[in-house]
Amino acid sequence: MVDESARWRAEAGLRRYMDFIEGIPVALGVLHLVDVHDPRSLEVATSNPAARSLLSANPGDRLLDVIELDRHWLEEFSEVARGGAPMERPFVNLPDSDAVYTLRAVTLPEHHIGVTIEDVTKRASVAASFRHQALHDELTGLPNRAHLRERLTQVMACDDPGASALLLVDLNQFKEINDTLGHHYGDRLLRAFSHRLSTNLRGCDLIARLGGDEFAVLITDDAAETGAIEVAERLLALCGQRFEIDEFRFQIGASVGIALAPTHATSPESLLRKADAAMYWAKARGGGWSLYSATHDDHDVRRLELMGDLRDAISDGSMEVHYQTRVRLGDNRPVGLEALVRWRHPRYGLLPPEDFIELAEVSGCIRELTEFVTTTAIAEASSVLERDGLGLSVNLSARTLHDPRLVDWLRTTVVESDLDDGRLCFEITETDLMEDSARSINTLEAIRALGVRLSVDDFGTGYSSLSYLRRLPVDEVKIDRSFVSDLTDDDTIVRAVVDLGHNLGLHVVAEGVENAAIEERLAQLGCDSAQGFLWGQPVPISEVTDQLTRLRSTRPAMG
């Protein structure tokens, strides 16, 4: 008698293993390298039904007769058969098939290799979908910041990268449209702008949306300075064309920064940073395009230094308040002072507000700066205001206007200073008033209830409508200096603002008056008061009395 249990178990296990091999939907096969020196001698040793169905391969068939393979593939298979490292290719296409496969090959004894071919079409489709989502903007469908960085890395990592140009684009006026009409219209405008770029900027390597209203254009063909500038000018022209969304018609501008590789940068990070610096330079100049230069880096370093010094400067005595006199047109009688902050920086000297107000808003210390200017001006000028019956104007930024602590602080300040009789006036720019207009009106009404006057500064540069202006609880409008400087050539806008202001019962002020001809024309148009270098530059409080005395003694008679 012989115990056959072990053999039966082994045969049963082998049958189960063969059933698994024969039934698995993955193509399995064994290849044999007949001649170790000839990759073309690879032949099929055995295969399961899935492999035979996929490749019509039978034992003894030469691999080259089963499927078309170039010499590179044959060399790799042969290297595995000779004991080399296993081979794996995650996404492979086979001839006459749209499916995607994963291929693996491992070494077996006697110059054989085991091969698996698995259909991963669905998995590849999902992976491609995820990759597309990761590299494209959901709103516009354009490539996103990650895609741009990936493409920049590819372009600049080549052995011979060649020239490329990066344009960073920031839309002007978009925030006002978004805040006034809501994100629905803002999103539709971004989609319309993206479509306009994609269909009109032909030949660009990549057009991407980086987030918000910031876009990028990468050029690798005709990427010299002249070619990049030509694309920037075409882009600005596209922005200048009107966008029509429902009943609204929009016209926007843009600020474009241009950086060239390898002229300006040799790495993706550096190219992005320098294009960004050029873009901010263009934005500071009011729009258009700007080609990167080393001065832009100096400007950025200075900004960072100023931002780091700003908060301490408010408390250490570096900030000063200067005063510019406002006169009544017709007899040039002084009627008020505007408090203007200056920063006496230890390295950069006396800085005007345009050099650091934006930094104060960004860094979050604008409230402290506003409180400093207001309290300092009241303390320094109170005796002059009382003696000469003058008003005091202080600028107020949108950040401070929307600060919930503003009204309570102002109430205490007004009570303590005894300036609740309309002698204190806050000036808010027209653009700032358009941000969150409903909330602005509520805050303005609370301020005005304290006996503080309100003025719309830089009037004519924003987007307020007549109906909106009528709802604002303001006392005066201040005509922007850009219109005043052109007054002798064209008085249309100034005339319209004066008439509009008077029809609404508002006091009308002109700023930036620099010569007697403009002064006389403003008086003829009926403008109420004015300020500018014609009557003197802003001066410290120690010089205000002398300036007022001189103005009274030289007051001309207007005829």
C-alpha cells in the first residue's frame, strides 16, 4: 500500500493554480531568448488564454511575428532574459488597439522571462482626469499655476533651452466690477477674457490663469524682446475691447510684466519673480506693459524694507504731519488745512504718502496710521483752526472706513477735541467708496452723525453713477488733479463736476492748482475752493502761521 495523499494534494493545488492562470483576465506569458546574443530570437514559450486572445500568440511563435516591436523593446526584453533588472511600463499602447496597458517583465531560469499585460484603460482615464484637474483652472479651463511651473521647468531644463518670455497679466478695474455686481458677473467676465485670449493670442506656448484676475502667457516661439512686447500690446488691445454680459458693458485695462529667459533669469522661480516685479511696476504707473529691469528688484527690496520699518515708525516719531492750505476762490481767503502724512525715513529721507500708504493697508497698520495723523493734526493745529476759523481735512482709507472700531474711536476723538461743529472733514477716494457700497454708506452716516463732514476725494477717476452719488451722505466733492491740470485746454469735465456738485448741494473743491490761469478759470466756472502749489506746498505746523499770514497779505482781488 502507498499513501498518495501528498501527491493528490499537490496535483489538486497545481490544478487550482492552472485554473487561476487560465482564467485570469490578465495576459500572462513566458518568453524564451533562444540565442542570448540575438534579441530577435525571442519566442513565445507558453501563454494563457488572455494572452492568446490579445496577441494571437502560440508556443513556438517568434515574438517579432506576433507583434511589431522596435529594437529598443527587443533589447530591453533580452536584457531581462539575461538576468537584468525587472522591467515595468505603467502605460503602454499596443498596435491596432485604443486600450492602455501596464506591462511587467521578470527574469526566469534558463533565459526565460515572465510577462504580464494588464488592461488599465479605466485607471489611466481616471488618472488623466485627476491630472487635468490638478493642472487646470476649474473656472476658465485654462492651465493653472502648477501647470505653468511644470511647463517652465521643462522649457528651462533642456540642454539647449533657447529663448522664452513670460508675461504676467493683472486686470485693472476687475475688483470694482466684482465687488459692485457680485462674483457671478466677475466669473463670467474672467471666462470671457480667457476665451478672448485663447482664441486671439495664437502662437503662444501656454496661456494660464494663476488665480483671481491674474493670468500668464508663456512664449517660446519668437520670444525675443520685440516679440514679447508685440504680444503684450496685442493683449492690451484685447482688454480694451468691450465685454458685454447681459445688460452690462465692461471695458477693462491690464498691467503686463515681461521677463525674458535667459536674459533676465535662468530658473523658473526667478523668471516668475521678475515678471511679477515688472507687472507691479506697470500697475504702479497706471497700467500698460513693463519690461523687467534691475531697478524693479531695487524697488521690491525697498518695499520690503519699508514694510518692515513701518509699524515702528508710527510710534517712534518718524512720522510727521504737514499741512496744505485750502483757499476760497474769488478772494483767495484761507478756509482750511489738509493734513498730509510724511515719513522721515533714516535711509530714504522724507517720503510722501504714496510711497507707504499702500504698505500700511497691506500690513494692517493703516488704522494706527490714520489715528496718528488725526490726533496729531488736531493737537498741532487746534489753535490755528480756532484762531482763523479754518477747517481740517484728513484722508481716510477704505480699510479704516470698514474697521468696526472706527466710529467709536472717532466719537471719543471728536468729543475730546470739541470739533463736532463741522470743522473736521474726512476725505475718502471715490474708488474706495465703491468697495462694498452698502456698508460704506452705513459707516458714512454714522460718521456724519458725529458732526464730521465728508468729502469724495479724486472725484471723476472712479465708477460712481449719479444715482449712487446722490445716496452718499457727503458734503463736498474734490475734483481730481488730473482734470484740473488740463483745464486750460478742456474744461468739459470740470464744468460738469461743478454743475453736478452744486445741483446736489455739495461744496466743490479743486486740487492740484499750480498757476493763476487755472485759478481764474476755476473761479469763472463757479468752483468753490481750491488748493495747490500756487498757494504753497505742504509745510510743518511751525510754518503754517507764516504761510497763512503771507496769503492774507498778498490776497489778489479777483475781477
